[in-house]
Amino acid sequence: MCWYKLVFKQKQPIHIGKFEWGVVSETEIFIPGWTMWGALVNAYMIKNKAKDKNEIQEIQKDFETITNFFPSFDGETILEPKYKDGKFYLGDYSAEEFRYKYVKADFKTAVEPISRKAKDEHLYEFEYIIPEFYWIGLIKIENEEIKNFFEGKKPEIFIGGDTKYGYGLLKLEDSKEAKNEDLENWNLSNDGKPNNKTLKNFLEFETNIKFEGELKLIPELDFRQNTPVLTDARYFVNVGSTVDSSINISSYKIYKGKFIRNANSP
Amino acid sequence: MSEKNNVVKKLEVYALATDPIHIGTGGYNIGRVDNTIVRDPITNIPKIPGSSLAGTWRYYVVLETLKDIKDKQPDWQDIKNENGDTIGEKLENYDWKNLPSSDIKLSSWKRFVGNQIMRIKCAGQDDTPDKNSDSEENTGHCGHCIVCKGFGFSKRDISWQGMLFFSDLNILFFPVFTYRGTKWITTSSRLKEIGIEEEAPSENKIRTKQGDEGHLNLGWLYLEVESRHTFCNEIKICNKQENISFTLTPEDVIIVPENLFSHIVNSNLEVRTSVSIDPITGAAKEGALFTSEAIPRGTIFYGEIRIFDKKGFEGLEEKLKPLPKDKELEDALKDSKHFYETLGIGGMTTRGFGRLKIELIP
């Protein structure tokens, strides 16, 4: 029962769905915990067949205590999220600079199978982060089988969008027990509570929280049918924001990259 | 190289362009060519995107299946009247009940029970993603056949990612004109991908089989030949039965430095100029001249397809049962790849572009 630091090497471009502006599918520039959670559960279930729905739910639970993942050039230090002059930064890059340098876009269209011509009004632009990074985050593992999953043959996972078409492949480069300074660096206590520094995970907003940064409405969606079903939506203080020290941290715990008040736990 | 564990089967894909290949960027252009082609953003080398490969192959599997089973499929009503709680169960119980014994020879993947309700619309984008997967009047993806289960589908009641994952097809050997005839350039990192260890040449130098040419032109670039390359075996791109499909001899291959590969490829793409003709005068139409670039005929590509055995997911949702076996999906891809040799991939396939010869190697 301990925290692990996972280091993935990005092997393919990745698209982490963020927003759609008309025909542009924008990508997020870090990997939210819930996206990583989905990719890990998927990869684990391909390797370890579940007997029934209960077992599937157990597996889903096993991966829930996980942080967001941030890019790194060297596989050691992440580009820290922060706000500077009102702008969101990853390391020394403002979001705009990061996008300019490391996010590219493809133009694509659907094709009508029978006539084989481009389908009318289906041109879209698809953004992705180029494969120049390691991605680092933490996960708490309480189950021996999950530990073996990371420590055995290094798993490959597919993350984000268009994973069937040459996007999304990450390969686990390294997994080791997180040291105290790792937890400190990720603003986490051993039992998954936040400490009062710059956030690396989203923090559920309450009216008494004073912070410097940005507020985000985060929906959680179930994609198992064509029209995704909204399973949860709340306001969160964005990663990179700095929170006033008066916040009562004992009432929060981490869940898929978000600090959620215990009372509101799913 | 190929690998197989109990959940993921990798197939190597080799493709020879028998026509120029044009995968357009949707009219997005910078520079001297009107219709540009898709490139890798990091290396700037043209490629065939995985989505283009997956989309065409999906269509070709549908074509290959329907040509043999179209007049043998039962009516929807017959399936509906069959025993079973879900459409999947009914299809399993019906199991080609009225198929004449002479058709028993149909290959196993074509007899996959879901194919009993396969339609041409299972290819391409779904027309009716807002309908349920067991909806009778549904005209989009059926959600049950080997194509929907293998390539994925998305309906109102259930979405399924599919079991087939396609990588991009990247250029492995690229043909260029030299005064000693056409040669195929590659780099040591590209050879490494197919399991051939070969040292890279020094900066601005190249390596050939003979190694004593002094200098050689690759298109307009005139480069010094540094030394011999060491691999001596023919590169046979063939299937398991040793039925050789295409071969490159060591004499055909030149190894170039990594940093020059993109320049040489982009300098030697095919650029075709077209114009509309005014049917009345027979003369070129004013303002209708346009240029298209394409990857030239003779280019050899390399990529891979992974087949995920997702039996573990059947417990997630009754509607997903039954899932095809990985061998059935592999055979479906193999039996339908011949369509690339006639119908091709990408744009302008009615005008001499797009045909590929594909080999799949487990």
C-alpha cells in the first residue's frame, strides 16, 4: 500500500480532448488524472480478463487514487503548472508558447465509402502533442496484482483520442516507489490529501476558498455510448493555482487527478 | 518486429506504391504546390496516416464479406423471431441456419455470426449514431458484424472502440533517380525498425553496396559515397508461404544520413500539374491550373497493425457478445487487402493515383 511514481515515454502523438471550436478539436496540454485512469483500466483489463461487472468495478477502483500527469523532457522533472501574470504556464512555457512549439494539427475528413469522395461538411482539424516528452505522475497502489502489472513486462497504454489511428501510445519507462520528497513535490500527503501550495491536481471549489488562478467547470463523462452521459460536473480550482493556507485540507482526498471533499466522494 | 502474447497480436505491414499516392491535407497549402500531402510534423516526411489506412480497410473488409454473403443473409424478422434476450444471442442461435451445405466452405471470419446483418453502411462513418444498436430501421453501423466489432462503432446505447489499432505507414525505402539508375534510399533508424542493424554514414555522405562510386547524385543532390553498407541479403517482403511479393537487392539500397532523408524525399516527390479544359474550345480554362504532389510510385512503406484480444470486455456489456477472435480479424484483413491493388487509397484514385500492394506479416 504505497505511492508509485510512473514515468511514461510518449511514442506517438497524443490528443487529449479538451474543447471543440466548430471543426477544431483542441488538445489539452497535460494529461488529467481521469484520462490516465481510463487508459490504465483499459490496458489492465486487456491483460487481465474480468469475470463480471463487480470485478470490473473493483479494477476501476484500484486505479482511482491517481494524480494528473505532466510532461517532462528528461523523465525526471516535470514542467510544473503555475500561473504567472495571469497566464497558465507549464515550466517556462506559457500555454501559448507550449502550443506553438509542441502542438500540431492535422486536417482530416470523413470519406463516403461508396462514392469514396470526401463527405460534405466533415472536414475537421485535429490537434495533438508531438512525441517529444515523458509523462510523469503518481498513483497509490493497494493491490498486489496492480503492482505486478506495473512491475512486470512494462505495459503500453493508449491514451486520449484516435488511438486506433496512430495516436496515443505511451510506454511505461519506469515505475518505482515514490519517495517522501516526490509526495512533497506533488503537494500530497501519504493519505492523498493536498497541502497548501501550488496545485498539481484540481481542487473542488468551495465558496470559502481563496485562491489565485482560475476556476474550471469539469464534467466527467461516460463514453460507453454515442452520446456521452454526464456522470458528474463540479467547479474546481485549476492546476497551477495557488490556494490560501486557510483551507481545511483534512476534508479532501485525491480522486482521478482531483481533490474532492470527502463528503462528495463518488 | 512481430510479437504475439496472449492479448496483442502485431502484424507488420509492408506496402509498395504501384501508383503515386496522394493523401491530401484538405486544400491547406503553403508554398508552390496547390494540393499538398500529409506529412509528419516532426520530420516533415510524407506518410500515410493510420486513419486513412483504417478507413479504407474497413470498407474493403465490408466489400470482401458482402460479395460472398449478401444473398445468404437472413431477414431481420427471422433474426428477431429467434430465441435469445439480446440481438447478439439471437444471431448466435440463428447461426446461418439456412446456409446451403455447399457454402460451408465460407471462411470462418465470413461466417462470423454478426455478419448475418452486415450492411454496406457498416463501412464509412455512421449515418445514424443516435439510433440503438438493435434498432430495426437502423441504416448506419449494425454494431454486430466483424467490421463493427473489429473496427469499432458508436450507437446511442453503446460505443465500442474496436480491436484493431493501425499505425501510420511511414516511408521505409524511397526511390530516387541517380545516374546509375533508380536507387532506394533509407536510413539506419528506418532499417532498425525492421530488424536490420546498419551503421549510419557520416554527415553529408552516403553508403552503397559497392562503396566505390566516388560520388553519386540523388536527384539534384551530389553526395560523396563513404563506404559499403554491410547487409548482403535481399530484402524480401513476402508472406509466410514464401510467396515473394516484392524484393529489393542490396545493390538497390543506399543509406543516407538521418538529417538528409527528409530533404531528399521532399525534393523528389511527384508534382503533377493539371488543368481544366474548356469543352467548347478545347483549350485550357483560364485560372484552372493546379498542382498536386504525391509520394512516387515504387516507394515502400512500413507500419504495424495490432489486434487486441478484448475477451475480457465481454463481461462489461451483454451487447458486446460475441467478439471475433484475433485470427478471424487477421484473416479478414488478409483476404481484403487485394482491394488496395485496384481501388487504392487517398485522393485522385480515378486518375492514376493511389494503388498499393500490401503484405501483412505476423
